[in-house]
Amino acid sequence: MTAASSLASGTSSVQDLSRRQINLIFIGLMLAVLLAALDQTIVATALPTIVGELHGLEHLSWVITAYMYGVRTLVAVG
């Protein structure tokens, strides 16, 4: 049976997710959002101290750029 004929007949090859699987997916997504928010809170709190250690606001863009490259690399690897 081809995909076109199965779609025409109304049958689907995709298995329905159980309630437990949906809950696990939802919990995983909530945990990811929580960790991202926590990460942003920590960086926002530490940023004035980091810029102060670098002796000037002109280095702020470098700090943010380095952080974004680091996060992008970790997301791509993970």
C-alpha cells in the first residue's frame, strides 16, 4: 500500500501517542523553557560585573557576542 493510497483510504501509519508519552513530551518542553529562562536570568545578573571587570561599556557587545556564539555552539552540538 502506498502512502497516497493509505491517505486516500483514511488510514494512517503514524502511531497515536499515549497520554503518558504526551505528558513526558510536555514536561520535557517545560524543563527546556525553565532552563533557558534560568540561563538568561543568570547572564543578565552577571553581565554588569563582567563588563565592570573588562573596564568599560564598549566591551559589552563583545561579551554578548561571545555568549551568543557559545550558546549557539552548545545547541548545535546537543
